[in-house]
Amino acid sequence: MKIRFLASPIVAAFFVLNCWAQNAPASAPPPNSFLERLTTLTDSDSRPWTAEQFATMGRIRDAAMLDPNAYNMLAHLTDNIGPRLSGSPQAEAAVEWVAAKMREMGTSVTLERTTGPHWVRGKEDAVLTVWPGMPPGTTQKIVVTALGNSVPTSEDGLTANVMVVSSFAELRGLPIDEVKGKIVLFNKPFDKELTAQGFGVDAYGQNLAYRGIGPSFGGSLGAAAVLVRSLGSGDFRLPHTGLTLYGEGVDKVPAAAITAEDADLLARLSKQGPVTMRLTLTPKTLPPASSYNVIADWKGSEHPEEVVLVSGHLDSWDLGTGAIDDGSGVAISMQTIHLLQSLNIHPKRTIRFVAWMNEEFGTSGAITYLQEHSSELTYHIAALESDLGCGHPTGLTFFGAPEAAKYLTPVASALAPIGASVLTRSDEVTAEDIAGMVQLGVPGLTPSQDSRFYFNYHHSAADTLDKVNVEQLNENAAVMAVTAYALADASEAIPRRK
């Protein structure tokens, strides 16, 4: 018999339960049976929250959906302050503005000094000077952007033949004399089918190594420069930047990303004959710059030494204005404190807001926090971070003990009215700034955000405020605020990994 549909999850549960009951033996159910699991999920006695606390979660959720403050803060951060590359004047202005806003909310603010790289983008230009079938006396533009940490070419640029490969293995298999002196392009397409099904992070992860270590790999084999196909799912002829890392003992070569369209163009032309490019990149690496993590505590009423952390990273790349990466994460974390203040809610434990500095260039802010607060981590009840834009949240992803799923079920129930009730456990921490804490045993959580469109704009000039849907931003604020309150006011802490 095929069941075409059931009216609701409750009807479905009772249907299955009834079938089980009619066919089950009279003895007690076996361990982990459907009946036992259903009882566990619906057992209100196991909840570490009272009915009053559960109602407060609903108040926070509903207030978050109506409050324009998160969007207004994000608009100021992106439109008025602008891109916030580590070491830039805009990054420092953002620190001062966020600190002032958090003081206005009644928190205790600390500026935690950290030091990070200071890399400045310069001139960026790429043109084809030779290609099969070219009209005499012409050039053809290639849209390019330097990767963060790239060394420069000369002021006049670098002219060399282009070699297109699809993988590290393909490049390694070539005679070194064929690679030496070439501009190598790693042309690995971004998996848009995977992204369209909601697995954008997985698609990103498949290609990340080409941007991260591709220039060092090419340089070790004698390449004059390395290009990578942009890590992005939107074909708008926009290049996507990001960090590259140079290995010790390897010649540093200029590194840049080109658009998907231009990568395909070079692949097609290279099959027809030699292609020559003039590449000009003039970035500068200045002495390391001091900056700050912004830390703001909403003090707990009973256990102020115990901390639930909510966070996003304050720095951004310089091509756009950092609206989805990660201005939105900062705004929804700030909104958590704003909602508690406006509703006059003071949970038992401290809720700590952190705006991390320098996530994009190596997480130096997170490293500093771990160094400064290592002795306090046993009192960190949980750490939340949002760093995947502000697409519709389907629920929570948690990193840590499997037992946390049962613990978090009532929180998921409180978020069900906004369609954010799905709990997902992951062994891979996708929120970089809290990853170190999670590895040391602190339970980590992040909103499970729709990633189908995020990588259209990620690290590109299109990361701007207009990409933000106000309702979805408020949904994310609701997830962050409800979860933070629940963890901070619970009668028992979320389970830690053993």
C-alpha cells in the first residue's frame, strides 16, 4: 500500500504508531524503538525549561520578526561604513561604531586588542595579447581580481603564455619545463547542481584548495603566476576574491581569480593554440595592524560567570560592502542583545556578543580570544556564530555531543512558526571563529541557512545590502536570539562532548 500524503506530521505520527501497536508483541518495546523515540521527543518532563520560559522564547521570536533594528544596523555598517578589510580605516570605524551601539544597549563593552595582516589591493588588469584567430592589433580583456595575500607583478605587468589545467594532478603530471614561466590557470568549475540543492558549502569546499594553496603549488613547479577560476555559483562575469597562503620555501608568485566565463574562454582558446596574457597586479603587504574584537556582555542574573556567546565577524573583503559576509552575522548577533534589552529579559547566564576581527585573513581575532580566555572555556556554555549570509534559516546546526539533539528539541519547537525547526548535527565546524572553542569542548551552534544563492555573491563586488531580504534577516535574528536565551536561562546546560 502506498500512502500518497498525510494531513500533518501529527497525523502521520499517530498513523505509524497505530500500525506499530496493532502488530507489536505485548512485551516491552525493544531499545530505540519508534515508540521509545517518539516518547523521548514528546516528553515534556525532560525539558530544561518551564512553560513560562518557553513562552518567553515565543515573545523573543515574535519581536524579532517585527523589529527593523537588525536591518537598520546592517544598513549603517555596509552603506555608511563600507567594506572592512583587516587593517583598513573602515575596519577601525566599524569597531568604534559597534562598540558605541553595544554600550547604548546597556552592555559591558571590552575592546580586545588583536593583530592581523594589512594587505592593500592595488591595480588589477589582465588582457590577452595573443590568441588563435585574433584580429591584428587587438587585445581582449579578462576580468580579474587579486587574491588576498598575493604578491605583486611589476608595475608594467607580467606577460606569459597561459596554461589551463583542471586539477593539481594534471599539473603535477606535466613536464616541469612545460610549466616553467607560464601563467597557470586552475579551471575547476563550481558545482552549481550541488549548490542548487542547498549544499553550497559542500560545493565551496570541493574547490577551496585551489584558491588556498594553488598559487603555492604552481609556484613550486616554476609557474610565473597562478590564476584560479572564481569560487562562486553565479555566472555574472564577477570575480570572487579570497585568501591564498604561501608555503614555506616556495617562490611566491602573483595570484588572482578570474571569472567563470573567462576561465571557460581561456580553456576553449587554449585548445586551439597558444594564448598569451599580460597580467598586472600591484597589491602591497604593509606591516601588521592592530585592531580589536568587540566584546559586549549582557550580564547574567544568577550565574554571570557562565557565558553563552553570540557572534559574527566584523571584517569583510574590499570588493563589495560585506553585507552577507558577514555584516548580517554581526547585525543578527547585535540584535540578540537589543531584543533582550527592549523586552527587559535577563537570563540566568551572561550572553556575550563578539564581533570578531580578521576572520578573512586568518582568524587572528579568534586566536586572540582563545589565548585570552582559555581558563574560562569551562564556563562557556555554548558558542553561536552566523557566517553564511542571511538566507532563510531552516533550523540549527550544532557541533558537539549527539545528546544535544534531544536537549534542543524544545528550542526547535519554539522556532517552528518561522519554519526553523530542523536540528542537524555536524562533525565539521563551518563557523571559523568558534571552531577552536568547539575543538576544546565548547558546544557550537549556527543557524542552518539556505545556501543556494549565497555563493553567487560571496567575496565579490556584488556583496551589497540589496542582496539582503529583510524578513529572512529577521528570521535569522529570531533563531539566534531564541537559542541564546534558551541556553542562557535553562535549568541545566546543553550537553558537552565527552
